[in-house]
Amino acid sequence: AQIGEFSFIIAQLGVGAAVVPEKFYPLAVGVSLLTTLAAPLLTRHAERIVVAIGAQQPEWLRGWMQFYRRGLERASRRRQENRLWQLCRRRFVQIGVEILVVTGLLVFSEQLFAVVQPWLAGGRWFPYAPQVIFWTVLGLIALAPLLAIWRNCSALALLYAQTAAAGRPREAVLRPAIETGIKAMIAAGMVIWLASILPVEGPGRWLLMAGIVMSVAGLVVWRRKLVYWHSELEVELRDVLGSAGRQKDSATSAPWFESSEDWDLTMADCQLPDLTECAGKSIHELGLRVRFGCTVVGIERQGFALALPPPETLLYPRDKVLIVGTPAQVAAGKKFLSETTDANPGATFEDVHIETMKIPAWSAAAGRTLGELEAAKNFGVQVAGVRRGGIRILSPGAGERLQAGDDLLMLGAPKQLREFEAWLTAEPANGRTAE
């Protein structure tokens, strides 16, 4: 391994700080010269050297290396399984709720029909009109959660197929085969489940078939509308649950903090606006403790939480800042942090655009986490979502690792988006990944 001239700087800094003896600097220079001279010879005969060393390797060392490699593989699989469970658990909850809804509708369909039959029996336009109308409407109502169940199951099938086929021979052929097999088992399970709970006694047998046919026709015609309605319902439920959690948590989302009446302290979070005057300033420069008496004890940025940040930490738009103090001090601090700048009075929300960008295989972003990318700091843009193999990850955290082929949902001004896209799609120079 060749040691370059950067080692001179490291050695000089160490000697200047009195961390290492002075002889370390000439030692670094000498080692650098020796490795520079030896590197071409070692590189030319690298393969023969490796084969010779491997032939002399003791059996106990070979076994230990295999044991170590298997341990790394097991740890990698455990991390992958944990990540897979994190991605899937919400969909399992959604599928369970939707199955309960459909099961309840069908199991108690006779009781529901008994309730609405007096309203439908008034007009008999054709034989069994109340039954036909009831089962048609019930089928259309149950169609939305059934479609949602199939969508969630299809997403899980795609995710498990990608995980199972990753790194295996003929991955491109194996992945769709596994996905198709899982979908076939899911479809068979849904048929058995529906057949076991459908009431099929008496004239309901034929009416049920007619209702199913009409429901399938409705699915074909209004499929996009049903998908849209289901997505809207998911968003509304998420908002309701989120607001309930915020009310329960009162002023702050920090579960470890409890207000103390004896100390008259409170904690609240404040999200900095897009045009905040605090953008690019450190906590020390803002002087919240000196001005208002409150203290910054935490920052959340794109899902990454920084507890007890040092005074030199910079703040950026859309950061969620956690401050502590008396109620009056916290209120004054939040008001100060929420102030916006007048430096660009013509700026409006129309200047913020949303664009989708694909990560090419040669991109410098492939293999990096969002925390390492620091898109907000380096380019002034935000990563609002990641789409990978049909799976959407909204508001990804700082630990989300990007992969080649991912679609990024980006927020920012047109100029900033163009600069980020140019860096994202830059061709590598001399066969090396662009830095």
C-alpha cells in the first residue's frame, strides 16, 4: 500500500501539537519514498504474491477467516431482515385492518340486509330487486378495501422477491418468478378467505354471482378512482393519528422530557420556515440564551435527530429546533426563530419546484446515505421521497442509503435543482466514480 504526501501533513500536525515525537516527520517521509518505489514492482507481481501467501496460509487461519466471513454474512442478513421488517410492518397493519373491515361487512351482511330491506322493498322493478341492489352496493363498498389489500400484498411480494433474489445467479429471472409465485399464493388465499365468509344460501347464490360480476365491472371502470380514494383515506387517517399523537404529547415530541411545575420549565419544538433569518447561522451567533434565556437542546433534520448540539452547529430552513426554558422564554424564542427575511421580497412559494430524478449507475450518490449526501447544505435542495422498485419511502431519514436506479423526489428552486441534477448525473472521469 503506497503512502502519499498527505502523510507529511498528518505527521507535521502531530509533531506541531506535541502528540508524537519529532522523528515521526522524517519517518513518514522515508516510508512514503520506500512505498513509492516498491509500489510498481508489487503491483506487477501482485497475483503471484497473493497465490504464494495463500499457499503458505495455515489451516487454523483459513478456518478462522471462514468463520469470520460467515459471521459478517449473518450480521448482514440480520440487518437486512430488520430493515425489511421496518418497511413491511405498516403494510401488515393496513392489511389486517382492511381484512377486518371486509370480513365484518360480509359476515354481518344478512343483518345489514334485514335493516335496509324495508327501505328497498317499496319498489320492486324486477324480481329480487332488493337483494340485487343490496349486494351490488355492498360489493362496491367492499371493493375499495379488497383493492387496497391486493395493492399492499403486491408491494410486499415485490419487496420480498427483491430481497430473496439479491446477489443470486440469474437475479433478473429469479426475482419476477418469486414475485409471481408469492402473488399466486396470495390470490389463492384471498379466494379461500372470501369463499369461507360469503353467505351463499338460498337465492343469495345467484344474486351473489351477479353482484360479483357487477363489482368486477365497477373495478375495471373506476379502478383509478378507487386507488385515489384509498390513498386519500390513508393520508387523512395518518393526519388524524398524527394530530392525536401531538395533542397527547402537548408542546413537544421529546418523550424523555417531563414538565416540572417546581422548576417552571417547559419544552417546545419550532420548525424553521423556508425564508428564516436564522438560515446558515450557528446557535452561538443567534444567542438565544443571552437574548431570551432559553436553550436549544435538540435539532431534527430530515429525520435525523441531534441531541444537545454544540454551539457551533448551524441551522437551516425546515429544521425542527427543540428549545427549553420558562413558558415566556420559550414563546419569545419560538417567535424569534419563526421570523422570515425580507432580503428577497419577490420570493414566493412558486419559486419552489418539485422534480423527480433518477440515480444512474455511475452516480456519486449511489451507495451514500442522505446524511452523507447533505443535499440541503451542499445544494440547497431537499429529498422529499425515494421510490425503489415500486416502493415509495416518503420523508426518508438521514440513514436511508441510496441505490442506483432509485427515483428521488426533490424540492428546491429551479437553479438549485439543475445544479444538483448535474452533479447527480455527472459521468465518472477515467472510469472512477465522480466525487
